[in-house]
Amino acid sequence: MKQGKQLTTGKRILRNLGWMILAGLAGGIVGYTTASFDFRGLPNGIPADSILWFTRPVLILLSILTAYFLWQARKLHTQYLAAEAMDDDLVDELYPKTFRYLEYATILYNVAISLALFNILLGAKFIIEENGATMSFPFDYAFIILMIIGQILVFKTTQKIRNYKLSAFPTVKEVKDYMYSLDEGEQQANFEQAFVIQFNLNQRILPILYLVVFFIEMVTQTNQLVAYAVILFIHAFINCMQYQMVRRYFK
């Protein structure tokens, strides 16, 4: 098998040092910024409501774009089916466009879910007092309904375009079966991308987050045990899950 161009050991060391320096700078900036943070983890001059009024329009825009790409994917799929028996050149043009718009919609929808959860948790207020506790929720919970509808539309559109029965809330096994239903080239692209994501998380992003949390802890003089524990859990999880692959493949 032909291998790509390999970096020398010196270049690898320099590259890793570069990542560490960038992580240190990022952690220092974040730590210095958080020096004036209050107990909610936000600067005194930037209340949570101000952040929410910025992220809410972004979430609405992502939802609109998701709906637009879903509509485009469905429209192109209809045109593809109509041209399938008549115009091979048009079929070759419509086929990648249809799936490109479908994947764009899926990506934007997943980002929208992350932002919706961020808004909900940031806007929720839980106050403990001597005579009890009170909890209030922002109207961002309405986005949950929108996200549920969005998930149904995304999976129904995927089911229609890929001609594969996939439930709106699939299990892990159903997703694995779905992946193996893709053509060989798309499977290979997905597997390669999954490996790249895992590598970046394991070797770059999570180690950088450790350093960022360390600098925040150093500057603010606070114990960031929960942050370390969350990063540790994610780091350990993605590596322990490799055990299943080893057991299944090297049996």
C-alpha cells in the first residue's frame, strides 16, 4: 500500500511543540479572562442573558438553513428520479448534489442541537435558599420541540433519499446497519473521517483542554475538579471503546 509523505522526527517534535505552545497561549488568555469571573463562570460585565440573545438568532438561522437544505435535497431527489431513465449526464450531476445537501442538513442540525442544549443550560437558574430551592427555565425549551421535529424530518428525508428504513430515533445497532448499507466509497470516507476525528480528540483537542483548564485553575485559584473529570471521562471513553474493535477483529 502506498504511504503518504512521512514527517521526520524533528518536524514531528516541532509540530507537537507548536500545538503545546498554542494550547498554552489559549489557556493563558482564557485563564486571564476568567480571573474576573463570578460564580456562574461568566464575566461580571457579560450576563448570561446577553450571550443568549446572541446565540438565539444563530440557532434560528441554523434551523432555517437546515430546513432549506432538506428542502433542496428533497427537490433534487425528485428531479433525480425523474431523470434517471432519460438523461445520464443530468443524473450524474444531480446525484452528488442531492446527497451533499442531505449531509449539509444533517451537520447543521447536529450543531443546532448542541447550541440549543447550551442555551437551555445557560439560561436555567437554580437558586438554593434557606427555606427551599427555586428553579426557572428559559423559553429556549421551546427549541426542544423544534429539534424533535427537525430530527424526524432529517431522518425521514434520509430514509426517502437513501431508500433505507431508518427510524427517527435509531439505536446504535440500527445506525451500524445503516452505515453498512452505504456504497463502498462513502463507507470508506466515513470510516476515514471517524478515525481522523478520534485521532484529533485523543492527541490534540483533549490534551489542549487539559492545559486550558489548568491555566484557568492557576489564574482564578479555583479547583477545576469537575472540568478535569469531564475531560478525563471523554478521553478514557474514546480509548476504552477501542477494546470492542480489538476483541471483534483480532479474535
